[in-house]
Amino acid sequence: MAKSKIAKQSKAIKHIRNNQNVVPLNLTIPYKDTRSNQVTSFDVSHLVHLGCNKENEKIDSRTVFIRRFCKKAHQYVSNDCSAISVKTHYENLRAYLAFCDALNIDPFTANGYLKYGGNDGELRHRIKMFVPSKRLWEYTHGAELGITAQTARATLSYLRNALDWCGLPASEWGKYHRGFTGQSTPHKGYSDEEEKLLVTRLKTLFFNFAPQLIAAKENNAPLPETLPLIMNLELYEEIIQIPTSLEVQVSRCNKNGIGVNSAAAFNLTMGAAYHLMCFFTSLNDSDIRNIAHPINVKTEDRDKNLQVVKVSNYKPRANKKVDALLVGEPFDINKRDGVKFIKLLERLSKLYGNGEGGSMLLFTLNNHAKVNYSFNLQALNSGLVNQLHLLSPHRTDNLPWFKELFYTYRNQQTIELKKVVNHLGRLVAHKEVKAVSKGISTQEALKSAYCILSCYTDLLLKGILLPLTYSELDNDGNVTVSFYYRNGEMGYFKVPASDLALIKDIEQYAKEKADKQPKKYERLLLARTSQNIPSDWEGISPIRASLMTSWSVGPNNYYISLRSSRWREMSSNQAYAEGGIQAVQSLLQNKQETIERSYINGLPSLNKVTLSQGIEVIENLMDNNLEQAKETVAKRRGIPMLTYEEGEEKRKTNSNGLACDGKQVMIDGKNTQRETNYALGVDFPCTEFDMCPMCQSAKAVDDVDAIYKLISTIDVLKEGLDMFPDSRGGALEKIEAFEYTLDGASEDVFDEAMRKFNTQGRHPRVSIGHAILSM
């Protein structure tokens, strides 16, 4: 049949196959690293290969799922949701696919999902292996490290979302297994001692460097090679020199030749400004990063001498505006220079950035002196803790590890210690002793000896002369170690008698090195040596912050960890002590449930339950002894347990596994059944099963099926806690009442009910819908 004229003259694009007869796929997702302010396009085509490795064979059946995932990821970000969240979804999906491939299981099936997150799945195995108090250096080579229940819960939540994006009913699969239970670790705020140290030294750096940087820019004058900073170390002062150059080693630049020198004076000043902003405002990380020009300074109407700066920002996730005030002469004497700080920071930011409306207040400069799109806080923090000598009060816990390192280096060996991921995706310890050169062993022995001594004192350890002198044992079991600096000043510190041999071994090692050097040089306890010639190191410390990473010493174990969440927790504790929860809510601008969950005095949801129980016990002490009072409270908070025969008389139980006569009798609160029946003009029996924990008619039955329902109800309520954070308080009270009730079940009935729950999942009559209606 002849072609039509329209077909002949069509200008439609004709698809041409390439030489391999393959149409290339564009499998990308929007990707944002926590260190960057820019969203980039990230290729995830490796996910369609076995083990997520492009060198392995391609599994064509996966392509449709990964394409759906990419499409949903782009839609997610286009709806103003976080690209960092997309990155987390991808990482959890990749780990899951690699695990399933290692076991030869289809990952896009319920069977694969349950093998990973089910009742006897991989994640539960990892939780069992986790020991929270154990540090990495305490593990043997190849030992599993495990994960927390909170990590497992978050991992599975992200994985279910990722699989949903792939077009699979993963949310339904979640009903086939129990949830992960475990208390979340609350934020730990800075102590008064840590706050004083941090604020003093951060202010010293910022208020010294910012005016010099501003003056150089305004006068178009070159900066000196270094800017001096005077550090007070107890009775001793040390001047440290911070380089101003923005130059970066070629190896640390990207393909365009751009890199950031985080140790440069300007960038360290901006790092200090970030944490001072945390201190003055109590805003969280994203809010502080997003503070933009212009910054307005207003005069208070009632007090013309009082200047106020209001810093505002919009939180898309919470769909609200948050703000913070910085005042010139506030009630808190520690924050009285807040306005001075923000005005100085604004000038600095405008001079070195573009200063236009909407431009970021905080930024770093790259090696071309241009504003960098990333604000790598981790790198800035490393420079700050090291240069400002911000040592953690918990650093003595590392002494056994530093001791092991010191003796290993003395034997001209090193210990390679790190976390690695095995073929199943499990974190395991890699700990291996290797031989090193004499030069390296000498350098590292100095660093480990320095770390050991710094655990006993905050004094400057540079310039200490040999020999040391030792006192007799005191009443506390300590020995005083005394020494002289080269300038004639004396210092001392105390060590436990059990550690005296270690200090003497460090001294002996220093003597052996000093014996090899020419006699014209001073005999130092700690010194760099090159060709047996001793010399001091630059700055306060001979180590860099990155050394703790290479030694696998965790955050806050040697240096203080610098985090916005710790500043917020510190501020919330101070506000709570002065003005209660209303003061905290005004300060942090979170919902009350968020504050109670994350910031006030540990884990407040548990504290609140414990406190309320304690108050009830005290109330009952007037008529009873302590044990009777406790028993009274337990009976009140629980639901009475009927025997199986008594339950049979009731004939059936409701969806909670509770029996009642259909007449609602409330302990406290409104009778919702009466209110409903009055509105309808009828007399229906009660069906408001979410009120059972407060109703005196409700009775549990000592029967396997009834207890099975009750366990399932508790499980769905716990799952609903994260879905409905605003209703968390009421849900916790219901869970508590139901769990008290379970204590009354006979042991064999409870065990059989748990066996059914573990093998069959939730009771067929109980679903997440029950939690939704209840909450």
C-alpha cells in the first residue's frame, strides 16, 4: 500500500539504534550530600547489576523497578522535599539489593524483604550483635559490630519507602513482622564546663580574626601569611599562627581545579561563626545554614538603648517560619554580645560574598577566593577542635587504646583499625598489626605518648624537660608527676598509681632518644626528631584532628564533638530549669511532643510515665505502706484479667482482645458513649475501643486468642507513634495500660500468644487502621 503524503512529509524524529542495538537508559536521581548546598544528578544504573556492581552481569528484570524508583525520586524533590532524603533512600536500597544478591534471593519479593527485615531477618541479627558500651578498639579482628534498634527501624522505614517507589507493596509487607523496639538515644547537651570552654575559645577566634579580615578587605590590603591567636592554657599562654592562604593541594581539588582549604583563617572564622550562631539562637543545622541577607537590626520601642536582631527562616518540613532573637544587653550575661556578633558577621559576609538579598550569610571560600557552594562542617570542625585545643572531658576512656598504640609503635609496628562492610553488608572490625618504618614509628610513638599525657592534664605539653620527678603515693592512690619547662616554670599533674609504670616508660623512651642527640640540644620529654635533632611542633598539639579518625577514636571521645543538636539541648536544659517546658518551646520552636522526645532531660516520654507513677504511689502512701501503694497503682493502671471460664461467659472479645458488658464507665474524662448515643438518640453498646484503657468495664481474658489480639494492638500502637507524633502522649498511656494488663496473663497463655504473634504476625482482626482510629 502506498504511503500517504502526510507520512512522506513527516518531520518526526527517526530513532536510530546504535551499533550494539541497545537504547541507553537514563537512570538518575537528584542527589545532595550533607556537605553540599547543591543538588546534583546521580547515576544509579549500577543497581540493575548483580551486587550493584557494573562489572557483574546485568539483571534486566530489575530495570523497570529502578526506573520507577528514579521517577518517584524526581517527583519527591520537585515537591520541595529533601534531596538528602533521596540519597538516604538510595543508600538503603543499594545495601538491601547487595544483601539479597549475596544470598541469591529476589529482592523485589515479600520473601526477600522478610529475609532482611522480618522477625528472624538480617536486621534483627545485627541488633543482637550490638554492644553500646564497647568501643571499636575493644573488638577483635573480624568481629561483628551490629547496629542499634533505632538504626534498624530507620533503615527499614527508608527501605519500605524505596521499595514503594519501585512500585512494590512494601508497606503491606511490614504487617508480616514485629516492629523494632528500643529507646532512642537523646541528644546530650554541653555541660557548664564544656560550654565555658567552647564559647570562650570560639569567641576568641571570631572576635580576633573577623575585624582583621574586614579591615584587609575594606582597605584593599593583603593579609599577612598568618594571623596570631593567643590561647590561655590554665597558667600558660600559647600563641598559635593560623595561615590565611586559601591554596589547596592539587590532590584535594576537583576536576575543575577547585578545592577548599578548611584550615584557612577565613574559613575557620566562618566555622566559629556557625557554632556561635548555634549558641546565640538555638536554631537547628538547616535553619542556620539557610540564614540569608539582609539582617535587620531594630531598636526596642520601650528601651532605645536595647538593640534586637531577629533572624528568620522557613522550615519546609514543618511548614512554618522559625525565628530567633539576638539582643545587645540581654538577661543572660553570656549572650550579651549577640548583636555585636551578628553585625560583625554580616559585614564579613557581605565583603567576601556578594551580600545580595537571599545570599547565604555563612559560607566558605575556595582556592580562587570565590564563595563555595558547600559548607563542609565536618572539615571545619576538625580544624576548630584541633587549633582551639577543645579536648573532651571523656578522653581518659581512651587510655587503654593509646597505651596499646604506644607500645606497638615502640616495637616498630602499627595497628590498622577500621570498620569494613562484608559481603552481607554487615559492619565488622578490621584490626591488623603491621610493620612500619623506623621514621613512622618514631613519629607515631610521639603522638600516642602526647595523647596519653593529655588525658591527665590540660597543661601545655610542649617544652617539658627531662627528667620527671615523682611524689609518694597520696591518700587518694595518686602520684604527683612534676616537671620544668625550658623557661624555668614548673608544672605538675597527678596519675593513678596503676598508670605510673606507663608514664615511666614514656620518660624512658624519651631518654633513649635524647641520649642519641648531640649534647648541645635540650633533653625534651616530647619533641619531633629528625636525624636525632629535637625540635618543637607548631601550635599547641603535635597531632591533627584527622589522627583520631585514622585511630578510629569516635566523636567526643578525645575532642569535643561540635553539633547544633548539642547546642540546642544545652539551651533547652537551661531554659527548662528557668521557665519550664513553655520556655523550651518558645526557644526551640518545636511541638511539645518533639521537645519531650528529643530535648528535655533524657527521654522525657519515659520520664513522664515514671514521674506520674511515682506521684500516684506517693498519693497512696498515706493509707498504705510502700509495697501496697505500688500494688494499688499497678491495679489502677492495668485492666483486670478474667480467667478463661469467666471469659467464656462473656462469649467474645473486641478487637483489642478485651471483654466488656458494652456499658462505658470512665475512670476519668468524658463518657464518650453517652455523648454519642445522646447525639444519635439511640442506646447502642459501646464500640469506642480506643477508650478501653480508661474504662472500668474493660476486662482482659486469660485466653491465647485474646492475649494474641492484645499483643497485636500494642504492636500497631507502637508503629503509629512515628506516624502521628502529635498524639504520642496519649498513645504511650494506652500502651502502658495494655502492657500492665499483659502481666496478669498466665505464663503458658502468654508464651503461646507470643509464639503465634512471632510466627503469624499480627492478629487478622488487628491492623494499622486500629492505631489510626485510636490516635
